[in-house]
Amino acid sequence: AAVLPPEVAKVKQQLAGVVKSDNAKRLVVTGLPDFIAGNLRFSSVDVNASPNENQLDFALRVFPVPTAKLTKTSLSSTQIARLRNALNVYLANEVAVRESDSKKVTGTLQRIKGVKFYLQFVLARVDNALGTQTAGEVEHQRGKVLKNAGRASAA
């Protein structure tokens, strides 16, 4: 298995009590276990199951949020929890892909990172609206989304 970058190794430790691995259910594309956070399975939001769709287009479709400035009431606590669970299963999948030496995972990391950065950006916006995150972090995450977007549609 590959050596994880320090920031990814740290995330792996943080996810230990938050994300469960379902080794009985394997993902079709990568063969990795399905990850579960809260009541959300990675397999239900797997960007790699939509190979003809750009990762950012996929993220915008599967995790829609208002494009206007978010307020404390823009999203329900259920919507916010779903976004946080989605980020956690994406982070867990990124760790698994980086650690895997299977040829089945080749090419999937960039797609996973594209959705992960989108979720981090959206949650930075949410946290900024809640007063727990700075606007600078929102812009930082926005830059990561744009860098990792691939060829998104103009929609």
C-alpha cells in the first residue's frame, strides 16, 4: 500500500470513529468496501458510478445547495448532516483509493477529490453562515474546487 500524505493520514485517524466500512458490500467500479457515515452509504453517492458525468456536474446534481449567499436557515439540519456524512464517506474513500494497489482504482482519485473539494467548499459556506468559519476558508475551498473541477459544463 502507498504511503499516505500527512494530511490524508490525519484524516484517516479522524474518521476512525465516524465512518464504518462494509466489507460485505463492494463498490462496483473500484472493488473497495462501501463506507457508511450516519445513514449515508458511499455507494449511494459514488461519482465513479456515473463515468460519463464530470465530477463537478455530478456533485452539483447530487448535493444541490442554494447558490445565493447562505444564511443560518438556508439549509435544514438534516441537509447539513447529509453533506457532512457525504464528505466523511468521500474522505474515507479517498484514503482507501490512495492505500489500494488495485488497478481498478486507477483514475478514480481525481473524480473523488473533485466531489470532496466541492463538499468541503459547500460546508465552508455553511459554516461561514453559521459563524464558525471565515470567508477566507470559503475562498480557499473554492479555489480547490476550480482546480479539481475537470471539464465541468457551464450550467
